[in-house]
Amino acid sequence: MLRPVVEGLGYEFWGIDYRSTGRQVLLRLFIDDAADGISVEDCEKVSRQVSGVLDVEDPIQGEYTLEVSSPGMDRPLFRPEHYRAWVGHMVQIKLRMSFEGRRKFKGLLNGMDGDDVAVIVDDHEYLLPFESIEKANIVPVYE
């Protein structure tokens, strides 16, 4: 529902993070612009448009907080194409359930192998089922 709004404004719809903790609901929308980057003004513009759509469609029961942000240097990875685009970068991945005795992996992103995300941790390649990933982020490198 929100992708056409974001793309209609000329931005890339990077992804959504929806968090509900008790009575507090946070809807974080990530936008990107590879050519020019994202400014505070860009986030404000998208926020105004998205808020209007959410007010009309009313998909979230009760009160919520809407945040619009760039993915940043520690950008979250949401879709298989994100994993393909960031091959060769360090990532942190958290799984919904344990895989080979662990839920957290930090290593070199080695791409996609079918429906699995390939990550190299301590010279061992793990093939993590994409559908099992709860959260994944690029690990920023500061030089």
C-alpha cells in the first residue's frame, strides 16, 4: 500500500519495520535515493504523504508512531535483491529460530543460493534460510 506512494514521490521504497511492544506501535519506513541520498526534508515529504494514506486506509488499530528514515550505513536488508546487491559486505543476521545451534551470525555476505542467504563466518559458509531471518543489517565500516 505504501510502496506506490514512496515511488510516486521519486524515492526507492527500501522496506518497513513494524514493532509492537504492548500499547506502543512503531512503523518505521525506510526510503532511499541512490543518486542524491536522503535529507530530512525528503523524510518529511514522504511522512506527510504516507500519513495521509494511513489515515484514510487505517490499517493499524489504535495509536502508532510513524518514522521515515534513510536506511543509513547500517542499512537493514529486507528482500533477496538487497542481499544480492550487498555481496562482499559484512552483515549481522538474527534468525527467528536456532540454526546449527545459534541464532546470530556476523560475517561476510556471500550472496544468495536459491532461497538461502550465504554468509561466511570464521572461514565457514552458512546457508541461512531467507524465510528464517528475523533481522539483517550491513555492518558499517568507518575509515
